[in-house]
Amino acid sequence: MKILITGANGFLGHYLIPVLLEQGFDVLATGKGHCRLNLAGTTGFAYAELDFTDTNMTGEVVQRYHPDIIVHAGAISKPDDCELNKSLAWRINTGGTMHLLAAAERLNAFFVYISTDFVFDGERGMYTEEDQPAPVNYYGQTKLEAEREVQQYSGDWAIIRTVLVYGQPLAGRSNILSIVKEKLEKGEGYRVVDDQVRTPTYVGDLATGIATVIVRKASGIWHLSGADILTPYEMACQTAAYLGYDPALLTRVTADTFTQPAKRPPRTGFSISKARSELGYDPLSFEAGLMKTFPEK
């Protein structure tokens, strides 16, 4: 079967595509610009440039490849960028999803949409798939609007929400753990919030969970995250301890310390009981995720 993936050059793409190739799928990776995946010559792998905000280009690429499954992982995912440029955020996160859905509909492809915990307001935390979204920033709003478009799709669909993804960067873009390492190995201080609660997700677990949804054609909404409940400050402290850096360089702060355009939901995190029971999803502990993130230690 053939899968088309958007955002393939990103953090998740570098982990998800090899998993799908190992499962025997043919994968067309798409992204803006040249291919940054080190998979040239791999059986079943191809790459094509795609700007999914361009409806004509989207239709042409999808029709030419004729995928059985579309995994839409491409997005503008930095909340502050979305808040500062709302028209661009809507065009990429919502409008682009609509273009892909229209193209998928012509083929009746299974549509898999990657979403976020930021569709919730963060007043309660440990959200289930049945809880009602209520985003507090424009990033979350664009993702929720896209989710609603996916739910109107005439074919089979799945929405996969996740939380604060971490792991070894293979695409050049940093995440919270790699930033902590970079700061502390230079002896630099780092301020980290301790009043936001998450269930951080190891990127390899997310990739495996997405592949399971695809293989089983498991439609509906799925929450895929880690099981450990941590604040970013707690994550940073555990990272420092694991790597042997001075934890005194880390400063516990609150969200009010920073002047940020986009509000962050204070408590998100997911209940993953549905994914555990129906998909056999079994994420690593945060400690085990640290070991995977920094294998050279």
C-alpha cells in the first residue's frame, strides 16, 4: 500500500518514515524544499516537493502518486509564530488540511491527521478523546478547525493528538531535552517553567503508535503520549541528572516570567487508556526515553 506523508523533513517524519518502510509500505515523503531524509535508494521510498497551501499543486501531487493513505503531519507548530502571523497560521494549519482532504476525497484515501494537546484549555489535564476542546491560543484554534474539517471527511479518518514530543533530533530542530543539554554543557543557565503540566512523548513511541493506527485502519480520535506526568522543569532536572550536568544551572520559573505572544494551557497531558486497550500502545517511561534520546552517554 502507498502512503503520502506531509511534513516529512520534520522531527516526526525522520522517525515515522523508517517505521512505515519496515512495515512494507511504499512511502512518498513530501515537504517544502529538498529532501533532508537520509533514505535515498531505500526500497519503497520516494520524495516530492509539496506546498500544501497551494490547492492545485496538492491535487496534482496526490493524484499522480495515488496514495491509499495520507498522513498529514505538516504544520506551523510554534504557538508564538501562529499568534504573530494568524493569516499564515490559518493558511498552513487549516487551509492546507482542507486542500489535502479535497485531494484525498477523490481517491477515498484513509486520512490520518496529527494534532496536539493545545486544542484543550489546560484547566483540568489528563484529557480523554471524549473531552471537549477549547483552545487558549491561535495555534490550538487552527488545529481544532482542521480537526473539524477532518471529521467531515467522507472517507475513513483518524485524528492523533500528542503532547510535548521529545527525542534525539535528526532533522536539525531542537526540542526541550536537546536545548537543556546544549545549555548545560556550555555552563549556561536555563530558565524552565514549573507551572505547566504535560505527559511528554518520546518521538519513537509516537511513530510506532501512528503506524499501528495505519496498519489497523483504526478510525476516530486517538491520544498518544507518554504516561509520566511532568512539568518542563522536572524534565530538565531529570535530563541534567542523567547527563551529569549541574542542576543548579536550571532556574524554576512560572509562565508569567516570560512575555510570550501566545498563552499556553497550564495543564494538559492525556489519558492513554483507550490507546493502551485498543491499540496495544505501551510508551516508554521518561527515564527510558532519556536513554533513547542520549544513546551516546
